[in-house]
Amino acid sequence: MTNIQSKEIDAFINSAIDAIPMPGLSVMITNKSENIYSMQYGYGITENSPFALGSTSKAITATAVLFFLEEYNIEMTTPICKSLSWIDGGCGITIKDLLNHTSGIATYETIDNLKFSGTYGEFEYSNANYNLLAKIIESVTGDPFPNYVDKQIFSPLKMDNSFALSGDTITKIVQGHKTFFGLVFPCKTKLPDETTWIQAPSGYLCASPVDMSMYLRFMLDYSQDGQRLLNLVKNTGIQVNDSPAIEGVYNNSGIYGLGWVWKTTNGIDILYHTGKLSDFCSLSVLIPQKDITISVMCNMGDFFVGTNQIEKLYEGIISILIGNKDVPTIQKSDYLRQHIVINISLCVLFVLCALSTNLCDLTGTSSHPTIIKYCKFILIHVTIPIILIGFFRILGIPYEIVTDFVPDIFAILIACSVILFLTGAWKLVSIVF
């Protein structure tokens, strides 16, 4: 990494900080032997401040699985039912399927209520896959997953500020933040448990910037049976096209395997994984040909706007380091403009629902309702509110995730539904009395 690249990265990060209201940000770049770039921004943010990683946790979990398979002489093609006898209908699923998200477990399923509603053998990103991998480790070793990953990875690499999130460790992480209608507020980070969609193995491992650089430096040199990590991912992973799990970072096509996404641009191989929680986001990158790793952590989640802008930050840093001249621009007005569009849309929806108090009078000038008025009444005061309440469920997204990731939008939809229901009830009562 040259001085020119360092200055260019500084300028690019500063432009992102000016454009996106990030409470805290850390960027660490390392080569094989040392950290070569370190930038921390925000109150109380240091190199040793632990962040919740989100789905970049999966790379660490996959590493723990590789250690586990080697330690117990277990093949990656072993059916998971040999360790998890309580799983019904999934005996054909292998450990490799879980690592590659080809198990047939759909995106929003949880391990306490598995239905295998996806298609076996096809890629479908699901946190349940990695939560199950931890259960396999626990079943065979008798060791809780947080202890196992600490024993195999965190302690040997001297990652002293890394751990699985729990009631005992939640006070150690930096303050997370969510956005409500574009305004950023501190929030309480959600604790994972046995029923939640995201658990420690799939998204709630935590690490400081320095610790993450140690892990990534280790993975830069990692090999198994003579194969470096890059070849392991290529040989064991699955080709994925046009999936939200691999969108961004240059294109929407790549290989997913072992908790990493492999892509190539300008002849340069890149291994990476992003992480998105409702109040944190992160990036881990390995560039083997350059002997460089990148770790980016931010203590803010803003699913529809801010997180997408932060992903431009990811891509820009990578572009500068690999010499790609097509560095994305982060416009200062983009964040505000996009949130204004969303907020105006929500405001219009709310006003239209509020106006329903003056619409669709069942009787009007006549003393008896007509069929047309009945139909309009049912549409406005029954059908539309049901659609608003069930909008995300229609898309297959559980309410637990909606209220966590987009609470502002969900609140407006609920408020609109309640208004329509109540005004409808008021109109019915006014006819009777």
C-alpha cells in the first residue's frame, strides 16, 4: 500500500463520513505481517472497541467448522442427521450444504421450527444453516459454540476483544444505532436466543478492529491439505447469480463457499463477506494476490438507504487498493434525498388513509347503502388495511425481522391500518345509532 493510496483512502472515507451520518466507523488494512492502515471515527471508537459483526461472523464460524472437521476426522459430506438426530426430513443434508446454503432451508426459517421450505441443492442464503453448524459442533464436542470458537480461534490468535454476543458480553460492544425516518438514534442491541433468526454463529460474533485484522491475516495464510483458502472456496463453493447475498462489490455473480464470496475483477481475486444487522454493519476482505486484508465496521444500520451507501464505501476502498480506476462516488445529497423520497411516500400514504374518514359514507343522501358503497367500504376499510398489515408477510418476511430492520416503515403501515379499521367501525356504528 503506497502513500498515494493511503491519502486517496483518507479522502474517500472522509467524503463518506460527510455524506452518511455514521456515529462510528473503523477501517483496518493489513498485510501478512502488520497493520498498514488504521482509521477510527466517532465518540469512544478505538482499535480495541468490539463491534457486532453481522454476517461476517459466518466466515469465523466456517473456520471453526474446518478446525472441527479436522480435529474429529469428519468429512464435509457427512449427513447432519448423524449429529443432529432431532432434525426431521433433513437426513440428506450434509455439512457442506450448510456451509454453502444449499440445504433447502429457506431464508427466514429458524432452527427451532425447520420446515425445509426451500429447494435442496439450490443456493438460498439462510442464517439457520450456520446456526445448525454450531449445533453440530456442540453435539459432537459437548462444548458450547462460544467456548469452542474462543478455544480454536480467538484465544490462539490473541483476539482478546472477541466473543459471542450474550447477556454477559453485551455491555462490551460499542453502542449500536438505528435510523428512524432518516434520523439516527442509539438503540439496544437485540440479544440472540434459540428462537431468533440471527444467532451468534450466523451474525452475532463480535470483534474489535485489531482482532479482526489478526483473524484476516491468519486467513490470508490459511491452508488445508495443501489448498489455500481461495482454492478451497472455489473447489467447495457454489456458483451464485443475482442473489441479494452477493450483490454489490462490483457485480452480482460469484462463488459462495465456507463463509466467503469469491469474485474476480481486473484479474484480481477477492474473497469477502458483508454483515448487516439492524444496528451494525461490517465488511471483511481478503485480496491474496496483493497480500492485503480489509476490515470495515460501522455501528449503524439503515437498511434501505444508509447501508447501501456504506457498501459504496466498501467498494471504493477495494477499488483504490487493487488499482481499479472506477471508484464509486458517494454524493453528500444522496442520503438525504433518498430518505426524503421514502418519508414523503409514507406521509402521502398516511394522509390518504386519514382522509378515509370523509370517504365512502355508506348511506350518503339515501337512507340505504348500495352494493357499490358496500364494495367500496370493504375495499377501503377491510381489504386495504389487511394488505398493509400483511405487506411484509406477503413478501415472506417475518414480523420479527421487519420490526427490527425497518421499524419506522412498519409503524406507518400499522398506523394506516388502524386508521382505516377504526374509521370503518365508526361508520358502521353511525348507521346503527
